[in-house]
Amino acid sequence: MLETNGQITLKLDNSKDEQLASYGKRILKLLRSPQAQKSHYFIATLDDFLGAVYSLVLSQCNVHPFEKRSGQIEVATVIKRAEDIANGTLRTSGNWMAGFHFNGALFRIAASYHRGLKVVSSKEKSRDMRGGLLPVVEAAFPKWKHQNLDDVYDEVNDLKHDAEGKFNLREVDLEGAKAATEELLELFECWCG
């Protein structure tokens, strides 16, 4: 990846960058599909999902790419980020920013998964949770796998609901997030036929 003039350029001859670019290509194809053209719910879901891919890219193009971490929250770093914004400046790279973008990717993947289940099951306005939607989708696409998506979804719920968050007990890493992205793309591609 190269960053110049406020733009990031993926090195498409690098397998990791090419993989991230391929997600964009697949989402573009989905956006142009007849299914998408008939469903503003699907377009909105793909919009958020594209944001997940952007966040994955940004988590990797930092000075320190996101890596699985453990230990206590670095209080001094959190205080420094708050001081920075209070003083009108924002960091754009570093460990904290890599984690920020990675968490953003996880939240967007989880949201796109849940909303995607609603779209694929034709229950766009439903208040059903994932467990109520999965049986309908699994019946329609019995070969579709979603273990990594479930892991991301559960991790995000822990981030939302556990007082400590997941800083010390991170379970989903970059490879798991990419695998979840693949699983969701596969579901959408199957649904679009």
C-alpha cells in the first residue's frame, strides 16, 4: 500500500492488497446486479459492507498494522488521544488508529451480516435477531458457511456489552475478519444468482 496526496493505492501485485481489492470488485458487481437495483435495503447494506472493507484496508495501512493484542488498555494512550482531539488535532496512524479501524471493520461486518440476513430472507423490516433469521437463510442456501461471521458478530456483541470490552481477550483477528468478509460475499453472490 502506498499513501500519497490523501489517497491510498493498493499494490495489486501483493497478494494481501489484491485480496482486499478483490472485495471491492465483488461488492461493485453486487451493486450493479439486478437484485441490488430492485432493493434499496440491499444497496444500503452493501454501502455499510463497503465501509467494512475500507476499515480493513485502513487497519492495515497504518504505520503499525493491526495485530492481535493482549494486555491492559493503555490508559496513557487513550488520554493522549483525548488531549489531541481537545486541542483540535487528530492522529491518522499508529497502534490506536489501527485498532480503531479494525474495530470499525468488525462493527460494520456484524451490522452488514445482520442486515444482509434480513434482505436475503425478505424480512427487511423485521426486528428478528440473527438466530431468528438464520434458519430461513440456511434453508435457502444449505451449503453456505457462516462460522467466521458468527465469530465476528459475537465479538462485536462482547465489545458492546462487556464492561471491559475485548482489549484483553480479542478472539477475532485480521484473518478471521477477512474470512467473515468472504462468507458474507458468498451469501450475497449466491442470493444474487
